[in-house]
Amino acid sequence: MAAKIDVHIPLGVGEVARRSGVTVATVHFYEAKGLIHGQRSPGNQRRYHRDVLRRIAVIKVAQRAGIPLATIKAALEELPSGRPLTAKDWTQLSTRWRDMLNERINSLTQLRDQLDGCIGCGCLSLADCPLRNPGDRLGQEGDGAVLLGQ
């Protein structure tokens, strides 16, 4: 017979790392960035409620999709704390990020499709560069290294 798990007993940082598939350093990093929260035990050890496991899972999925940590943090801050994230929460997060991902996909598809048109000379101010200077936009700004300082 399996032992019953008390969901109210906080987890140590090593247990959080093991169960979430990240390193202890990553757990500390996420906490330092305000993505997750823990408490100090009377013995001055970091302790985390089990809801942090789902938050870390969401963070990992979002990072894999290329969502910046600042964006992830802002989205998580809008959700109620102290409880596990729900399917409704995930729908809210994923819907918000879907447009950002579609925009990125469209941009990368355009870049891929135009890559062969790049002459690779490095000047980036020729009318022939569809990647960095479509329509010779930079040539209209004058001669020379108009991209310096940008």
C-alpha cells in the first residue's frame, strides 16, 4: 500500500529540482527573478509549496517556446498565488502567448524565404538586401555606416 503524501508539507529545494527536472541553481534563479516563491524554515532552509512544481512546468514550456522570462513573470503575477495553476490559467497564458509566437513564426518564415536573396556582403545598404534593408531604406538616409549606434 502506497504511503499517503501530505500536500501541506513544503518541499526542499533539492526535491523541487528533482521533481521538476531542473537544477537546484535553476530553482534559485527562478526565485531570484520572482517567478516562484519560497519561505525559510526555522532551520533557515528554503521550502516551497507543491504549487511551485506546476509553475516551474509552465515556465519551462514557455521558455521552450521562446517566451522571455520577463513576459513569463508578468503573466504569472496576474494569476492568483498560493494555489496550483489550473487548466483555465494555462488557457489564459497560452492564448496570450499564441499571438506572440505566431508573429515570431511569421517573421522567421519570411527570413527563411528571403535568406537566399541576401548577397552576404555585409554593407547592408544595398537595394538588393531584402533582409536588413528592404527597399533600400538605409540608402535614403545617406552614405556610410548608418547602422552604427543602433
